[in-house]
Amino acid sequence: MERNESNESANVIVVDYREEGRLQHSFQHLRITDLAFDDVLVRLRNAIQDENIMVLHEVDAQAILGNSNYKIGPARQILFFHLRLMARLLHGDTAALLEAPLKFSVIGSGDRVFVRWQDPEPSFARYGSESLAELGSELSMVCKRIAYAALGKE
């Protein structure tokens, strides 16, 4: 939902997060925590690096939308992958390049933080390549280990 909020220099459009939506889809995973938003980001970055995977980029949706006078709560996407994984992916099927990089979505809402990620296993398996199906399965487990290391036991 959008609502206008008067500001001295511009009209700010406040976008409230939809709370009543589906908490989880079959193709993604969700973890909810009461850790501080910034702590979740640090823990995820560290857990990704501990898996010997590179954090490629972090998208600050809150800042990007803020540049266009939209006001949202804390929202980030952490993009991650590794060259060794990319080589395996491309060997399996160059069309699968669309599946990389992997990412975590981190959204702060009130005193809770929502961490989501797409499950790589079904995404990689749909290419019909045995090597990609294996890679997808491995990456699915890696994502779960990262979430567990960063956020603790479910």
C-alpha cells in the first residue's frame, strides 16, 4: 500500500510491507528472526564467506527507492557465488547462467527480520542436466548451512 507523506522538500511515498501475504512459497525458504537487521546482514556475509563463496554485491533497496522519494523499511539483497561454481554451471548448460548469482533477501519489519532465498535445487534440475541437478542439490544444502550458521537452528 502506498500513502503520501508531506515532507519539507518533496512528497514522500510511504510503502507499507504486506504482512498478510503468504509467508512461504514452495520454491523458496524463509527464516524469521528477532536478531537486529544489521546483525543479520553481518552474519549472512560471514557465513557466506565461511563457505568459501564470494559476496558479489549487496543491493540496498531502501536507499535505491529512497532516491526516488519512496520510503520503505530496511531491505537488502545479498548476491553471492564463486568462480568454481560458475565453471561447473557453464559446463552443465550455458542457458543456466540465468540461475547465478544466488541471493538472500533480508527485510526488516517491526522487531522481526525475514530472510528468504530461492531453492537452487529445482531451478538447476529443470535443465535436464545431471551435473546441474547435482550442483543445484549441493547449492541447496550450502544455502541451508549459511542460513543455519547465520541465524541459528530453526
